[in-house]
Amino acid sequence: MFFRFAAAMALVVLISLCGTALDKEAFALRRRVSQQQYRLEMLTERHARMRAQAQRLGTPVRWLNDLDRHRGPMGRIAQPPASRTARTPLLNWTAPATEPVTR
Amino acid sequence: MTASSASPLLLRRRAGWLVTAVGLAWCLLAGRLIQLQSWQNHELSQRANRQSRVAEEVIPRPGDIYDAQGRLLATTIRTRSLFVVPTEVENRWTFASDIASALSLDANELYARLGQYSEKQFLWIKRRLNESEEERVRELTLPPASWGFREEYQRVYPQGAIAAQVLGLRDIDGIGRGGIEESCDATLRGQPGKRWLTRDARGRVIDVIDDPEQLASPGSDVRLTIDSVLQLYTEQALDDLVRDRQPEACCAIVMHPASGHVLAMASRPTFDPNAPDNVPEDAWKNRAISDIYEPGSTIKPIFVAYGLDRHRLAIDDAFDCEWGRYRMGKRLLHDHHPYGTLNLTDVLVKSSNIGMAKVGERLTNEGLFQSATLFGFGRVTGIELPGEQPGLLHPLDEWTSYSTGSIPMGHEIATTPLQLITAHAVLANGGQHARPRILLTDDAEASALQSLSTPLISREVADWVVQEPMRQVVTRGTGRKAQLDGYIVFGKTGTAQCLSPHGGYLHGKYISSFLCGAPAEQPEILVLVVINQASGSGGETFGGQVAAPVAARILRDALVHQHVSPTVKTAPLATRPGTSRLR
């Protein structure tokens, strides 16, 4: 009689413990999901801020005037010279032939 | 013996009473449980939920706005706003002065507000704090029950003040106001969701569950036809114009005529959407779609093209311009310069009002009205922006004999700048109408729709008007200041007196405009600049003097930016083979 009762109680306690453990696990999983969602939101937010900052730094307002300063006449932009001799201007020191070369 | 014999009986009786009592107690307990679980279950569950669960609206993140090249024009970041619970504030003055010092607010005003709303559970103190303000508030270590932060979305515009009127604003409550923010609000705003917060007995949130039936969905992104670089060129040109000539207002539109895509649209005065508190009152207006004005001479090519297409005119027609004075009924018309006989091209090149009045007599009022309605005057173009005005085109039965002379020279009719450039885009696009668009959508669908539409006028007429009179306006007419090296530019100047809000005209006040495009053989870019009451050096007001240089500068920058090759051919164009049919 006692053993039957004890076995029944043990079964009940075991089931309760299992239920508690499952519940705990479910809560832990939900907490992790919640944390992941929070992280996702934080990352989305950081992404939005960094993208806005990158766009702000790369906005044409900042670089267009500098670019324009180096822009040549329009004709040259669309029709670049067909042949370009790869010469470094600094080394092009040949003196005019009309002048005597003195050393 | 008696005791030992009575004892079991007594014990049994007592045990019986105990069992009965326990049984009754169990029955009562079971009955109560059944009552709670069966009859009162619903009511009690609801009460428990009311006490522990709170529904919260999840505001979706609004969608972003991009330009045609994918540059970010508007995006959203999250900020914190400070609120207090006035009923929980104990020492009101200390509380107010602490917060005021942290947030640079007026302590007396805050104290007064706290007193005014002392019975309330919620009061905004300052919205959209920056990070340092947020930190300073945290360092105050105020009583936790008396204050809190609430997260909100804030719209930021990374490109700065460009295209401000086109973009509009998203107000502090996240509602689009003006521009694309308003017209595409439903797309950009997204779908709000709902979630349930479970609180413990002390009110702390212990669980958050999203409502699966009402999940928040973020707003969709929107892409515009605007090109930020072109927009910036346009805005810089207008800024220089404002600096040099101090006009009352001005605006410019850059359009691709074949697709109707608006590549740039700018107005002055303007504002910085990142500082919405400092917006001048008249800066909100997108003048390119909401200002109506008499277009003056810029409309003349439209009527000429219609007359040619309907065979009421021929390109070799000659018009006696009466040496600058022509009596039309009771009215005496003048030209700015006296001319004798002019051919149709020269009527446009010299912008002769008398010549155009005679064109009007050929077309008659009915023809002029049909022409104006055909090219879209008097009704909105349908661009995806709020606040577009339909212009002003009186019903035909209100037209008089004055109208026959006035309408062809661009009076008695009022248009928006967008209507005018859209009408000219028909000429530049070989007679085909393209609805102006600022939202970049599926190009295949748009081109399919366009291919189904009937041309408003024949291609040869449209090409002739663009490549002959309008080109000669720039080479030898009123628009010579719009000439560009390497490109064949066409254009038309316009100068009209300002309309008075009380009727009639404002004396000495003019609206100067210039419309131009290039290359004339196959126009890729159209530019319209409209300047309201220019002043400054020389006091010039003619469109060819004031607006043409600005329009030409924008056109040049646009052509280079769009990689349109310069046209080496600068000699006058030969008449196309089919053009002879017009004679």
C-alpha cells in the first residue's frame, strides 16, 4: 500500500518536475528569441544610422564643387583624345632646338 | 474494560466525523474549483488579463526614399523622447529645475506645466532627444516611477537641403506633410502592429508577445526619378540667381522629354528638412507645380505647332507685323521692336506679338482652345506630388475677341511651370505626350503605356518647330544667351507681367522665363527656369536676359552629367525630306 502510494506520488512529482523543466526551457527560448529580436532591432538601427552617416559624408553637396574644379571643357569630356602618349611631364625637359645647349 | 471497549467505537465515530468533514471540505473545494473553471472562467480570465496584460501599438519603421541612382534622400533613425508622470512627482520645483538644466529648458515654464497637468499620468517634456541630452537625463537619477523614455522614429535627410519641396517632411507624429512624404505616405508609413506586454504585480514588464494577427510591417521604399547631382546643379544655379538678382521667387525643372521623368525640380525660397522648426512660411511651396502665371511668349511654339498640324498654317506663311502697331478690334497691339513682314519662323524667333495675334486669327478661338486643352493646359498633369494646380483656362464661352490676340501671346491663360515644360516635352518628343513622373516605376510598363498613346501632333511638325524656329531663337533670336559650345540648343524666352491678386496686372513687375533643351535633333534634356520679379544689376526683366543664362547653365551641367555627346555639327539643319509636306 505504502509503496503504491509512494510510487504514485513519485510519478506526480516527476511529471511536475518535467513540466517545470519544459516550462523553464520554453521561457529560456522565448527570452532568447526576445534577445535576438532586440539585437536585430539594435543592428537595424545601427545600420540605419551608419548608412545615413555614410550618405551624409558622400553627398554630392560635399564633393561636387571639388570635382567641378577639375572638370575640363565639355568637348573634352565626351571625346577624350584617341591617342595618349604615356609621358610624364616632369621628365619632358628637352630644351628648344633653337637655343644652344650649354653644359 | 469499559474504557477499552468504548475506545474503538469512539475512535471510529471520530474518524467518521473527520472523514465526513474532510470529504465535505474537498467537495466544497471541488465545487468552488468547478465554479471558477466553468462558470466564472471567462470573466476572471478577462479580469486577470486586464490587470496584467497591456496592448501596445508597434509603430513600423517608415520606408526610405532614394533618388534614381540609389542615393539615400530620406531615412529613419530611432530617438528617445522624455515623458513624466506628473502624479508621481513629489518636489515639483526641484524636479523641474533638474530637468530644465539637463535639457536647456526654461525651469519656470516647466514648473508651470507640471502644475497645470499635476493630475495627469503622462506629459511630454521633450521629444527626440540627442544622445548627450539622454545621458544627462539619466545622470539626474530621478525617481523611476516619475519619468521615462519613449522611443520614436525621426526622419533624417542625409543629402541636406536639396529637393526639400519635392521630398516634403514627416512630422513629429510620423505623418507625411508635403511632397513625396505626403503623396506616398501610405506606402512609406507601413502597417502598424500590436504586441502584448505582461506585467507583474509591481507593473514591471515580464513578457512581450507579438500579436500574430497584427504584426508590424515596415514601410516600403520609394525611388524617385530625381538625380541628386542634377538636382544639386539646379539648386546651385538658383542660389546664384537669388544672390545676383534677388527675385521674389524662382523655380526650375529639368525633364527627360521622352519618358517624362523629372530629373530635377527646385524652388526658391527653400528650407532644410533636417531643421523643420526653422522653415520660413513661404518656403514650403513647390512653385514648380503650385505657382500659376501667364506664360507669355514661351507658349507661342505650342499654338504654332498646333496650327501647322491642323493645316491652318504653313511654314512659309508670311505675316505682316504692321511695323509694331496693329489694331485688333478696339485694341491696339504693340511689338517690342517694330517689324514688317515676318515668316512663321521669324514670328517665333523675334517673338512678335502682332505676328502671333495673326496666328490666333487663323486658328480662331475654337482652335486656340482646342490647342490649349490638347497640350494639357487647364488641368493637372498627374505628377505624383500633392498640391499641383490645374492652371487657368477659361471655358470657351467666356472667351472674347480679345482672347484671339491675347491667348497666342501667352496672356489670359495661366499655367504652372510643370504644365508648360510638359507641353514643350510633346514637341521635343516628336509629338508624343509623356506624363510627367517623379516616381520611378517599372519602365517596361511605362513604355508600353506610352507606345499605346496617340501622338498629339505629327512628328514632322514637332521636329520642325524644335529644329527650326526654336533653335533659331537661340542662334539669332531672343535666347542668344543660352548658346552652348558643342551642342545645338533650342529654346524660347518669355516675359509676362505679374498677375495682381486683386485682378489685372502689377505695373513694372514681370515673370521672366526661359525654356530650352538639347540636342535639337533628339532632345535628351529640357530645362525650364521661371523667375518671379527679378531685379538687381541693370534692372533687366526679359526672359532672354535673366532666365536664359541660368537655364543654359543647368542645361550644360545636365548634358555633361547625362553623358550626352556634344554635337559637332553647328551649321543650320537641312530640312528633313518629309518636311516639305508642311508647305
